[in-house]
Amino acid sequence: MYTSEEIIEKTKDFVKITLENAEGGHDWFHIERVYKNALLISKKENVDLFIVSLGALLHDIADSKFHNGDESIGPQKARAFLLDINVDSEAIEHVVKIIENISFKGGNVSQNFSSAELDVVQDADRLDALGAIGIARTFNYGGFKNRKLYDPSIEPDLNMNKEAYKASKAPTINHFYEKLLLLKNRMNTKTGTQIAIKRHNYMKSFLQQFYSEWNGEH
Ligand code: ADP
Ligand code: NI
């Protein structure tokens, strides 16, 4: 049997290798930031740090966006890896549930599982969608998908279901209204909310400046 520390180290190595060629917003550095955010939020929460750590490290091990929409690969990969290093089955099932339930998907999907550990990992992931990093990741993803930066004739769509959200080809600016600016009010924890508000305000001022420049103003 491995100690918890050894399991976490082995998981980091596994994630680094698996995400070696990942898109810039969903690579090992995203995972590392989410992991750090999760540990920070956990300081004020009553959670199992082992579960939080594994959930944060494995949450994007096979994001469905990069696997033809298949949502089962990530949980499967995580389960197989954790089984392989003899993690106990209760912990494995909890981590798998976190991976299955973390994603935004347009926000109009009801979650069928809840735990304090999921709340922390979800907040940690959401924080990395906000602020300066959030802006950088969003334009990187838009570029990866060959999206327009902005098109004033295409309005944001706030009523997308999960399928429409995933299939959207809208300009990247629309993603701010369809997801990023909604996150502040959906945070689960107090620490997460406090950080989210700061990052939210930063994005609002970015958008203001963006439109000024778009319109040939200062
Ligand atoms: P989901 O929104 O499906 O839960 P993620 O949490 O993996 O997806 O999204 C992570 C980040 O990827 C987003 O915060 C954003 O920066 C980028 N991203 C995802 N979908 C889009 C999109 N349609 N347009 C621009 N960026 C996107
Ligand atoms: Ni993520």
C-alpha cells in the first residue's frame, strides 16, 4: 500500500504525462492552479484533503470537449488509474463522482451528487475560469476552435441547454456572458466567492476597455 502522499505524487506524475499535449487552457498548469486553489479554499472548509487533492488533480484527465463529447472517458481513466495504485474503493467512487459532476455545461443541468469536497474542487476550477487567467484561457480556447474574437451582430445566448452550449460556435466574447460572468453567483464556498468577486470585477473592466477599443475610443 502507498501512503496518501505517495498516491498524490503518483497522481501528479500521471496527470502531467497524460496532459502533455493538451490545449493551453486545460494543461498541467491549469490542473496545478486548480489544485492550489482547492487547497487554499479547503483551509476554511471541513473536507477530506485526500479526496479534494485527487479530485482537483484528476478533474480534467479526459475533458469531453477534447474527446468528441464523450463524458465517460475521464471518469473511466481516473478509476482505472486509482485502482491500479490500490486506492480504496470508497475514495475512488467519490473522486469519480467529483469528475462526473464538476462541469458547467451551460449551467442549466441539475447536479445529481453533492459533497463538500465536490463544492471545493468545483469552486477551485471555476476560479481558474475567472480573472486574468480566465480571460487568457478563454481566448486561447476560442483560437483553438477558430472562433471570432467578437461579432456585435451575434448576441450571447443565455438559454442554451447542455447540447447547444457544447455545440456553440459563438465568438469568444459571448462566452463571458454565457458562462464566465455567471460564475460569481454560483460559487459554493465563502473563500471561493470572495476571490471570484475580485476576478469578476477585473473581467468587467476588461470588457469595458475591449468595447472602447473596438469602437475606436480610448
Ligand atoms: P465547461 O464550461 O464545459 O465546464 P470548462 O470548465 O472545461 O468547460 O471550461 C474551461 C475554460 O475553457 C472556460 O472557462 C473557458 O476559458 C474555456 N472555454 C470553454 N468553452 C468555451 C467556449 N465556448 N468559448 C471560449 N472559451 C471556452
Ligand atoms: Ni478544469
